[in-house]
Amino acid sequence: MAMQNDNLSMYDELRQMKSDYEYLKADMDKQMIINRQLMEMVLRNKVRVLDSNRRTTIVSVSAAILITLVASYIKGLDMCLAGMIAVFYVLVLIGYVLIYHKLGKIEYGTDNILSTVTKLRNFKRNYMIVNTASWVLVISLMCFIFPEIYNTFRIPERGIAAITFMSIAVLAGICIQYFTDRKVLRACDSIISHLKDRP
């Protein structure tokens, strides 16, 4: 009788252990699903940063090309100067279109994580190259434009004021671009980190 009671007690303990194990497993599975959903949400937000930057850059650079050409026609801006500015914007536009095209679409559920991480790292490198080249071109263009602007005014003070205004605009552009670039590059790092941590 005592042996039968021991067997029943052991059976109850095993059943309780099995029940605890199943409960713990269900809880862990639920936690893994929640973690995965959180990672997907974070990743989607970071991918939106890249998509937003791509759209904003393409629209703003295209608008800048149009404004330059319209201003040169309406205001009688020197066609050589207007052409140089337009070519600069076209080169920037081509650079951005190419790097975003090479990046392609980033998805959380992608099977080839290594390929996606490699594409993101290449995108970061290319993004910095395009931006650096853009600012080198801007500075070169300003060195050519400033004397032209100065010479268009009969009163030297107005020429100096126009150059000062353009210099402030360029500095403001550098600051805005710096914070935009930092946001884009951090988004890339965050996506890479999340993809590596994918269960």
C-alpha cells in the first residue's frame, strides 16, 4: 500500500512538472513572439527613415533643378552659371538614385541576412561618398559663383551682402545635411544590429 502511494505521489509530481514545463514553454514562446514583433516594429521604423530620406532627397533635388532653370529663364541668369548649377543637381540626383537602387528593399523576414547586412554596409559607404563628393562640388561651385554674384551688382556693398546671404544659406544647408546624414547612418546601424540579433 505504501509503495502504491509512493507511485501515485511520483506520478502526481511528474504530471505537475510536465504541466509547469508546458506552461513555461508557452510563456517563453509568447515572449519570443512579442520580442519578434517589437524587433519588426523597430526595424520598420528605421526602414521608414531611409525611405523618407530617399523620397525627400529626390523630390527636393528635382525641385532645385526646376527652380534653377525657371529662375535662369525669368531673371535672365547667366546660362553658363545656371547650367553649372543644374548639372551639379543632376549629378547629386543620379548619385542618390544609384545608391538607393543598389540598396533595394529591406525586409525583416529576409532569409539572407548576410546579404542584407552587406548591402546596408555598402549603402552607408556609398552614401558618405556621394555626400562628400556633393559638398566638394558645392564648395567648388561657390568659389566660381561668388565672384560672379559680386560682379552682377553695381554697388559693392550689395554684392558683399548677397555673398554673405549665400554663405549663411550654405552653412545652414551643411548643418541640416549633417543631422539628416547622422539620422540615416544611425538607422542603417540599427537595422544591421536588429538583423544580426534576429532569432
